[in-house]
Amino acid sequence: MLAGTALTEKRPSYTARLSDPASMQLSRRAVLKLVSAAASFLTMPTALGDPSPPTLIKRAIPRSGEMLPVIGLGTYIVFDVAPTAPETVELKKVLQLFVEGGGRLVDSSPMYGLAEGTLGTLAQQLGLQRSLFLATKVWTTGRQAGLNQMQASLELMRTKRLDLMQVHNLLDVATHLKSVSQLKREGAVRYIGITHYHSGAYGELEKLLRTREYDFVQFNYSLAERDAEQRLLGVAADSGTAVIANRPFAHGQLFGAVRGKQLPPWAAEFDCRTWAQFFLKYVVSHTAVNCVIPGTGKAQHMSDNLAAGRGRLPDAAMRARMIEHMRSL
């Protein structure tokens, strides 16, 4: 079985720390409560009126100009539960917070077990279908098998049109390109994409991007997995291909690297309050990235992730500083 592209990330409770060296070390939950309280205070009514809530940064899809928020949501593992499972109570909160916070793109796959069906059911129950940019994948071989699988995805996700259909891990990509292109002409799919999850596929991804036949490309990119910076991100930009970044926490590796470490004080210079925001802001600060898709089944983590798409982003000098800081740990 191939590895997934939108891995949910392990977040130990100690990963989010305030940067005040004199403060006691706090758990992620405690920090999130403090951040939430501070945000509530900052948005309280004043004599000058209610300030507008901060909005998510958006970037244009090169082929259409459509604006897409930089923070998305992955469904691997966390949404692989029955629509009636106890976990869906929290998943509903996650989806509601995601949309209320300005998020749109949710990424799934037939490979993710029950995820497509659970996502579709919960989104319909919450009345959120029209608010979401629904992305999924075809992951099989053969023309008819692919068409059957894509039709099943439409039904499971409770929609007549998918925003993005991607060929998962480049499996039988030439065959599925023709089929997805047909669905796009018929109006069942809006955008076409390809995906992979490790750098060993970058050569093939680069070759396919240069054909300019794909609207989106999805691949791994994080502070721990930076190979895409060498060529792939540049090729995506040059070919006018929108980028979705998966594995932004390197499957939990980054949280392990900062275990017991405080967030550096200079992170405040780009409106960063937690380690999760530190990692996500690095990814979305690359201008070729349109959206990053951390997976989570916890409402608190969803709020934390969304905060990474607001405020200032690190510039080139700060990105270099972030890299050196991680190397020093």
C-alpha cells in the first residue's frame, strides 16, 4: 500500500510554547487557550467599533485567477471513520471552524478508507458543501476502473462537481489524464492535478509539469523536507501550476525536533505564536505555494493551523534564519 499524501501530524502537548524565556514551560493546550483569550480581547468592541476579523492570506490559481486561501485541510487517517462514529462530533467542529476561519480546500482520496464519504456526509449535514473547494484523487489502473472510481468519489462526497481531481502518486497517469480531461470538459471536474509524497518522484513531476497539462501539483514540502526548493517549486511557478504542499510537519518529525524547546522570540516578527504556525508559515511563505494541507481531527489544532495563514509571513532573510534555527536544535 502506498503512503498517503495528506498525512495527519502528531502534535505532542509540549510543542506549542510561548517564547518568553522567563515563563514556565506550558502545554500546547494551555498556550492555545492563552492565544485564544488574547485574540478574543483584541477583537472586543471598542469606542471605534468592532474591528474586522483577520482574514486568511489568499493566492491566485495561475490558470484561472481564482483566489484560494493558503491553509487547507487534509483528511488522511483522521476522516477515515464511519459518518456515525463518535469521532465525527469533533470532526464537525473542525469543518465548521475551518470554514468560519476562511478555509476552503479540503483534500481526500479513495486511498483514505472512509474519508471521502465521511467528509461528504458531514459537509452536507453542516450545510458547508458550497463553501468548500473539494479535492480528491483517482488511485487505480485502467480507464474504466478510473472512471468508476471518480464517479464513486462524486457520490461519496455528495456533489455533482469536484473542484479538483488529481492522479494519486502518478499511478497510470497518462490514462487518467485523458479521463479527467473528459470530465473537465463535461463540467464534472473544474481542475486537473497530479500528486506525490516523496522527492524520488520529483523528476517525473517536473517532466509532467513542463507539458502544462495540469492545473495543480501536490507534493511534500516542509522545513524537514526542502528538496522541492531546488527545482520543483520553480518549475511549478514557471509552468503556471498551482502548488498544494502536503506533509508540512514531515509526519510529526518536526514536532519531535522541537520537543522541550521554546519558540524563538523573533518568531513574533512574523506573527507566529506556536511551533505549528512556525512550520506552516515557512511553507506558505514560498510564493509558489498556493495551499498547505495539514491533517487534523482536533478543533484546537484547526484554529492553530488557520492562524498560520494570517498576518505577516517570513521574508527570504527570515526563512534562512528559520532553517538555521532548526539545524541548531
